[in-house]
Amino acid sequence: MSAHHSNSIQHLYEGDQSKLYSGVMQHHTDVNSDESKAQVKKIWKIFWILLVITVSEVIVGMFYSHNLNPAIKAFFFLGLTLLKAGYIVAVFMHLGDEFKGFIVTVLIPLVLFVWFIIAFLADGGFWLRMNESSPARHTIEHVAK
Amino acid sequence: MSQTTVVTAAKEPSLWAGGRSPYNVSYGKMMTWFFLLSDALTFGAFLISYGTTRFFSAVWPDANQVFKSFPFAGEHNLPLLFVSLMTFILIMSSVTMVLAVHAGHYGDKKNVAKWLQWTIVGGICFLSCQAWEWTHLHAECGGLWGAFTDVNTPVDQFRHFFSEKSLPYVDAHPLVAMQSAHGFFNYFFTITGFHGGHVTSGVIFNILILVNTVNGVYERRGHYEMVEKVGLYWHFVDLVWVFVFTCFYLL
């Protein structure tokens, strides 16, 4: 008879999987330990970083968005957005504490977005140029008037 | 023969040699990640489709003009202020969620319950803000989806969504501008609606695990992994908002 049959249902359900917790999440007992306090401190540090980034984004968005070169503006905002996303995923979602193989497995499919963004935005720009140079559009506007 | 075995055993066995999870994560947590991955592709497709329409359009509504209202502030011009408040609420609720997960790692039932409660409060505050914003824009557009489709719509009804710089174009080509306003609001309601749906289900999940925590379900089980899994979902919702915020309000 296998050992499994002696286990309770609840143990089979999730109990045995608790052994699979990633390394950092095991063997903790004291919530007031130095290690625990350091982790909480790190969480609040990330909070302040996210807040400062967001406030600077809003300030630039409010006061400088019309004076900036659109490409510089886009890279500024997208760079800060990716930075914020990185902090959330790595620290708040604890992906940074997982095994490297798992991190890579989760992140690789997202590389698709590189192609996705380039292809579709280029397509949008192409259609705009076609539309702008098309005599048909002006005819439609004329008819509507 | 036996010596060879000893040497082999002394070496660190490969992660992929079998007998253990090479990722060192449980099935449930791994599948939560893979679900979030597919959800990220869905949201990505929405936002890229928004970007394509925007690149397709000669003029586009200006966020500083569309989102300049604040509850009870009347006609004051307060661009982006309200959405900044919403962003702050969501980041804050992400912090309280990660504190609940942290307490769960230490089996600290009382603090798990405390931080989950704050997370639920944050989620409800965010949803209330969104309800106000939708109501406000509903009045501005005379509807939610499908506004600005009638070619006889007077230009005054959508002119104020555009920046000073693009007004000459709007006046010269009102139909093109109307089409942009139509696209902008359709995407806005679709994407923030889909995100709001995620926040709503996240709040429901949080309430469920709060009830389980208080009833001692996870204490008896010996770990708070369910709080971690719901936490992953909640952080993902915050993550999506970071991108929605950039695409709709900043760029």
C-alpha cells in the first residue's frame, strides 16, 4: 500500500504542495525577526519609489506634455512605466525571489509584445498617410457638409 | 561501483533530474502566473489596438482636456488630478496586499486579516472613483459606448476634448475629429471597464480569503498560499493600471 493512502484529503489537496514554496518563503516563524522587519522595510521603500515616479510623471504630463518632442515624451513615460512594472513584478509579486528558470519562463512570452507593438503601430501610421493623401476623404467630408 | 555512486551523489543534482519541481513552485501558483500571462496578452492587445487607432488618426483627444474634473470642484480646471488620486489608491492597496502576503509567510493570522481588510477598502475606493469618472464622462458624451457617430453632431460637442494646438485641424475637419473622439471613448470605456471588472473580482476574491482567514481555514491548512495567489492577481491588476494610466492619461 502506498503512503499516499494514509493521508487525509486535505493533505492531498494542498498540504503536500506547501513543500514547494519558493526558498524565501520557507522556515519563517517569527514575524518580529530582523529578517521580517527588513522585508517590510523593503516593501515600503518600493512604495515610495513608485509614488515618486508617479508624481514626476503627473507633473511632466500636466505642465510639459505640450512642449516636449513626442518621441522624447513617449520614451520618458514608457521608460518610467516599465520601471514601475519591474518593481511591482519583482518585489510585490516576488518574481525576483523565484528560481531563474521560472522567471525566464514567465517573461519570455512577453517578448512577443516587441513585434506586436512595432507591427501594429507602423500599420496605423501607414494608414494615416494613405488616408491623408487620399482624395476620397475630402469627397466624403464635402458630401457630409 | 559504490565509490562512483558517492561521487555522483556529492554533486548537486540537476534541477531537471526529476523527483522535484524544477521551478520550486506549487501547481496552483504556477498556473496563477500562467493565467496572468494570458491576461497580460489580452490587455496588451487592447492597448496596442488603442495605439493603432491613435496612430491612424490625424488628431486625438487630449487627456489634459478630457480628464480635468474633480468631484465637487465644479468648473475648476484640474487636469489629471483625479486620476492621480486613483493611481495612488491602487498603489496603496497593492502595498497593503503585499503586507498581507508577508504576514501570511509568517502564519500571522491577525495581520493577514488586518491588511486584507485595508486592501478591500482600497479596492472599493478605487471602484467608487471609477464610478464617478464614468458618470461624469457619460454626461459629457451623452452615453458610454458608441458616442459621436452621427455626422450631424455639432462640432461644439467634442471640440473641447482637443488641445489648443489641434483646434485648427478640428475646425477644418470636424468629421475626422469626431471619429477620433468616438474611438477614444470606445477604447476608454472598454479598457477601463475590463480593468474595473478585474478590480471587482479581485475585491470579491479578497473578501473570500478574508472570510477563510478569519475562520482559520489557512491556519489549519498550515500555510497561507491562497493569500499569495490572490495577491498575485491583485498586483497584476495594479500592474495593468500602470499601463492604462500611461496610455490614456499621460501619452
